[in-house]
Amino acid sequence: MIAAPHNASLRAAQGCSAPAALARPVLRERGQREVFCGLTGIMWLHRKIQDAFFLIIGSRTCAHLMQSAAGVMIFAEPRFGTAIIEEKDLAGLADANEELDRVVTRLLERRPDIKLLFLVGSCPSEVIKLDLSRAATRLSSQFSPAVRVLNYSGSGIETTFTQGEDACLAALVPSLPSQAKDAPASLLIVGVLADAVEDQFRRLFEAIGIADVAFLPARRAGDMPAIGSKTRYLLAQPFLNDTARAVEARGAIRLPAPFPLGAEGTEGWLQAAATAFGVPQQKFEAVIAPAKARAERAVNHHRDALAGRRIFFFPDSQLEIPIARFLNRELGMRLIEVGTPYLQQEHLAADLALLPADTVLSEGQDVDRQLDRCRDAAPDIVVCGLGLANPLEAEGITTKWAIELVFTPIQGFEQAGDLAELFARPLVRRARLEV
Ligand code: SF4
């Protein structure tokens, strides 16, 4: 059955892949983690692709997680739901495939607006080894061409938090149209950005002379970009490892760049495209100058609240390294430890190169040991998941929820001040409380 989107649980998961060694030392931990599972990504993906539907094949727990993550949002026509796997399915007493086909048929008959359906795997569907990729192929041919059916896993066994977006986009890439052989070079921005941020970037690219720009994912299933060997792509998010691999398998070439956070990161990110597309440097600088100056002014506004303050990052969103770079270089914050669930050194090379040489980097988590290090260091502010924030606040430590960094538009020049404010606000609030 399809349940209305429902609610809440943090999940401890184990194990992660080890990246190649970095030039600088990295503390690697493989203990218990406190982080959301990849289903959470549906919260921003369903808003982005407006004619898609995300059908979680999961349990009541999964449905509860989604409702909790969605907060009090009420949809007349929700764009995600959960097909609940009942105990009889788990015990192998029912044919889950037949049930799934029934649920999908009912959903698509009722909702002709759905053009792209994602079957999203979860821990329970993994437990009963439901082959969602075969189900997606079967259903896709049944409902083609009106609806395309794809699948990916958001299971807490396999994914954390932002990896849900990675898994979703990686599933989408093989179905993208191919670029014509004689197509001119084009720019592809990979990763979900808020529509307003996307529009700002599109205007800037046009103004510097790069008109052929597409975004993955597009806002509608029928507008997904073509891809091929003439595609040059910029990652908009640092957690898109599998998507990057899939895009490159289609011939696209990545433009190395820092991530577009803060004035410096945004300039570096745009510069990478400008250089690749032969934009004259003078023109580039003249076009971005007003927005860059606005960003610097907005960031400076928060400098007094943040300069010299000590910050500790628990691993959560995979945004930690570019945000640490921004807070350190543009706001003068001191980095005690920057933790990240996975350290993708190739995609993060430009950001890592801008961190102070003595920054402690950690990858993965052993939550108790990390909490001990955090308490010993007594930072001014801690970035962490919801599960850690309350106990730390109770101990008098100021926190910032990592999930806010994913839900808030923070990329680009116009959002640089908002990003600084996200960190300044809790510190200013605590200072007021203490007065
Ligand atoms: Fe919990 Fe797994 Fe469902 Fe995520 S996918 S809500 S971790 S049961």
C-alpha cells in the first residue's frame, strides 16, 4: 500500500569505502556512525524534478523518516510515498513483485502527471532481496513511453544522507539522451541546486558568453540534458561520486574547481568554466565583479561574529570540507577538526589545497571517540547531525545542524552572506543568552 509520507529515525550504519591516501594525514575511523540514510535525499529531489515520483519500497520506519524529514509540509498530490513491505513479505509468504506491480499500476492510473518514477530501495527491500532493477525494467516497458521507471537504493545499509542524491542521479545518467556527433562543446552542471540559485548561475554563464548550459537534474523529466564527449561538467555538490563516474562513462569531462560556496569558491568554480570555454579573462572579471563585491560585503558583515572562533565538524553531509574552507579563508574561523563521511580527494582537491596545512581531517566516524575529542577541544561551535546536537547543546556547546546546510540555498555569490549567517546566528544567540 502507499502510505502518506511519514516519519523519523536516525540510523547507525557501519562501514564505508576507503579512498586513496591523501598527501596530508587523515584520521580514518570505522566505528558507529550517527547519520540519516539516503532516503532523506528525496526531500530535496522531489522538489527539483517536478513530474517525478519517488516510491520507497520500505517499512513503516522509512515512511516515518520521510514524514519527519518533510516536517509539516502537506501536499495535495505528494511526489513521494512508501509502499510498505509487510511482515508476510519479509517472511517470504507473499510475492513482493506482484504487490509492487499492483501498487505502481494504481499509482500511475491515479496520477497521469507522473512522467518519471523512481523505485527507491530501503533496508527491508534489501533484506528480502527484492530486485528493483528488474522491476524497474519490467514496469518501464509496461508504461513506456508515458512513464520511465528507474531505481536506486536509499537504504541505510548502503547509503548515508546525501548519498541518496548521488544514487538517484547516477541512476538517471544512463537514460540521458546522447549529444549529436557534431554538437558544439556544452557545459553541464551536475547536482541539485535550488531553482533560484540555478537561475543566477545561468544568467552569469550567459553574461560571460557560455550560453549552452544545462543542469542535471532538469526540472522536468522530458527536459533532461543530452550528454557526450563534448560535455564539460562542473560538480555543484561534493557528494556525487557515483554520478561523476556515470557521467564520465558517457564521455563527459570534469572541470576541476573548488565548490561554489562563498565568494572565493564561487569565483573559482565559474573561472573553471570560463577557462575551459575560452572566455577572455578581462570579460570574466568584469562580469562577475558586481556579484562578487556584493558577496564579499555580505560575508564581511558576519566577520566580527565569526573571526577567531573555533569550529569542529562531525561527518554528515559531505559538504564539510568546502564549508570549512569558506569559514576559514573568508571569515577567519579556526578549524579544529573537519570530519567527513567520505573523503573524495579528487573532487575536493581544490578545496583541500586551500585549507590550512595543520587542519585535522577525519573520515568516517567512531562517534564516542570523536565526541571525546570534541569535548576536549571545547570548540565555540560544532556542526553535526540532529542526533548529536541536543546532547551537545545540553552540555553548553553551540551547534549547527548539518542538514540545514543541505536544505538552505547556500551556493553562489548571492547566497554567500546567508551561508555565513547560518554559523553566526547560533553564536550570537548563545552570546545573548549568556549575557
Ligand atoms: Fe531506516 Fe533503512 Fe528505512 Fe532508512 S531505509 S528509514 S535506515 S529502515
